[in-house]
Amino acid sequence: MNHIKHDWNITFNLPEFTHCLDFETLKEFSLISKFTRNKSNPLLFESLLLSGFKFKDYFNFNNLDNNQTRLISDYAEYLENHWEAFENEDKCSKISSNNSELDILTRELSNTISKISKFSSSMRIFSFSHTFYALYPFIYNLSNLIHLQIASCTVPLVAILNIGKHFKNLKSLKLGHVDIIQLTKQEINISSIDLPDNLEELELIKCSVQLWNSRPKISKLIRTLTSTESSSPSNLLAFKFKNLKKLNLREINDSYIERMLALNPNVEDLTIDEESARQEDFQKISTMEWLTKLTLLNVESNDLIIKSFESDIEIPKFNFITILKLEFIHYINFDLNEYHNILVYFPNLSELCLDLTYFDFSQSNINLLLSTNLLSCNTLDILALCSDERDNDGDEDYWGDYEYNFDWSVFTNVKCLYLELKSLKVEDIDFNALPPSLKEIRFKCSDIEGELKWIGENIGNLFIGVLVLVVMLFVLQNKPNLLI
């Protein structure tokens, strides 16, 4: 049998085979032949990731002269430290008023991207900082994009206003920590705005508009923090999208949430930073018939969850919300009490998800929170409790281990309990204390073999009433689509 030569071209043509390969292995198999290369290109280049930290890797230096090579090196050095003002006047400063020296770099990037553009439907660009203000046209070669994410970059306002002109099929647009440059004499004509008709998802996180009298040089943008000619802030424009269904707004300017919802009444899924929302925003949310899923981030105060309302203002009922997710954030003065009743304002809720990653169990009583709210609501189809790795930011000693200390009897008025909690094991669940109304537990774990072993050894010690729960623990391990 050793003399038989295997035809990898035939094997590689099988979808069952290619779907089992990780990305690195896929790259190796693509080198077997021209046939496998052509077959693998759609998989290799379906999703693109461009990082400012790898700026030099995107250029063919054989096509550039010494000055252009030095320009790339200077900006690569800047992008490695772009969160600091670039102080070396010998670098990034000899740029013309129209940034024309960067045109060759834009063309080089465009040539590189154009070779793979027909395979790409998703692109993420991050940490290009102010250089992206001059280089951004290269992304227009990716006309087939469905998903586009731009983070930690600077873009001209005109690029946002005309994004539909270049990406007709775009369904998802995410902008995070993006500085948008608007010229003071720039007239915005609504009839000239070209937004993608197919856009279904929009995410804006900490995006700001800066007004400039004239098109700024890249070198001046770099030194905005220390320059005597500083830019002025402006309000972010609210846009209407024909088919927008999912909206994520965080760290955004005042009134923007309300303005966007007013223009897009068909939004079904909304995520907002709860600590920056206003009472007008929640009033608007309560009236939107199509909005059924709400996610509130950075829930942290001891006041009511909808804490932007004054004590003498009646909090509205969110009758149309059926799915609610709360992400807690820890502060030293965080202290839940019996008045922290959330679900009373959501009378038609069917699914609730609590992200407990930064919930401080040593300072706050999770069982009091659960019992108070579950007793005040109708029966939930799903209650999901989840947690992830913490970004401690130097507070490792404070957090320590995950200690949940659940009173397992509090899960009343719940049909299905979904658990995806860091460090929680099956043996930590007191099955005998679970209320009889609970019909199902979905448990996600990393050690299936060990958890199954524990169940096999301890199943006889559990009440027969929870036998169905134990059997179903690992049958339904995938996340509920609507919750997580």
C-alpha cells in the first residue's frame, strides 16, 4: 500500500474535509497544488484582519523607493505607540497639506487588497489611528463586503456618509473608538448621503466628531493633544436605515440614543451603556413595539436599574421587551438590596441573562437579587447566568477566585436554567435544593468527561425528580441563540 500515491486534490474537494481544518493547517494544504490553492482561497480570505501593529507587513518594498520605504517605517513606529503623542519632529512631520505623500501607500494597499477582494465578505481594521484618514480609500476595493468593523481609526465624515456607494451588500457596520473628521465649511445634503439599504446591524462605541477648518495633515492629527491648534467637538449625526434590526450604542453623546431610535423605529435588538442613558431614552424604548431584546451594560449603582429617572418620575413599563440582558460592573459602593427590583418593569419578559463577570459576590447578595426579581415576574422560559475571564487591570488580588454561593432554591418561576459560569462545576449544584418548577438545566463546561464521571458516580444520591435535569446537562451545551 505504501507505493500508492494519495491524490490530495480529490480529498481537498470534499467539504467534510476542509471544514475540519484549522486556519494554519488550511494554509499548508493550500500549497499542495494550484488546484488546492484555488479551492482554499475563498476560505483563506473570507475574513480579513488588518492591524496597524503589522503596518509594514502589508507593503511590497520592491515597488517603493527609499523615501517611501522610510515613510512606511516612520508610520509603523508611530502606530506601535499611537496612544502617545508622537514627539519626534524628524518623523511624520514632513507631509504636504493634502497628505499626497501617502497616495503611493494607498495604491499599494489597494493593489494588495484587489487581488483577494472577490473572496472577502468580512473585514476588521484596527489601530491604524490617524493614518487611516489618508489611507481609507483602499477598503473600497472590497465591494463584496457584508461585515465591516473599524476600530481605533480616524476617518473623514464623507467616508461615512457615502459608505453605501461602495458597499451595496453591507449588512453589519461596527465603529469603535473612531474619530470622525468634519470640515467646518462642509455642507451635508441629505439627498447626497448614500447609506447601505441592506444594513441590519450598526454598532457605534465611543465615536466622536471633530471639526476642522481645513483638511488636516496627518502630522497635525497626530499632535492634536499637544498642538496649539486643537479641534472642536461636534454632535454625531443620526441616520435612518431602511432595514436596521440590531443597534449597539455605547459611550455616545447625549440624546443620540433617542434620536437614532426615532429615525429607526423597526429596531428589534438594542444594546446601550446603561450608565450614560437618559430618562428620555428609556421613555422612547418603552414605546417601541418592534424592540423585543434589550441589553444594558455597566449596571453598577444602588439605585434602580433605570437610574436616570428622578424619584418623582414614574418609570414606564417595558411591555414589548421579552429578552433582557444585564451586564454588571463592579464599584466599591455597589450594594444590592431588596429595593433592587428590576423585572417588575418588564411584565412580559420570557428570557433573562445576567452577566456576572464583574459582579462582586463578597459585597453584593446575588441570592437577594434573584429572589426579589424572580418572585415579581411571570415564569421565565430561560434564565441564563454567565461569566467570563476578567480583565483585572491590576486588581488580581481583589478579585481572587470565583465564588458564587448560590442558594439553589431561589430559582423559582424558571423553566430552564442556563449556566455558563467560570469555574462552576456540576458538583457545585445542589440538585436536591432546586425548586420542582425547574424543568431543565443547560450546563456548559470545558471538562465533559470529568463532569459525566461525577454524574455517573453520584446519580444514585439525587432525587429521582431531578434525573431528567442531569441527563440533559450535556445534550444541550450550545448557547441559546437569543441570549449569549
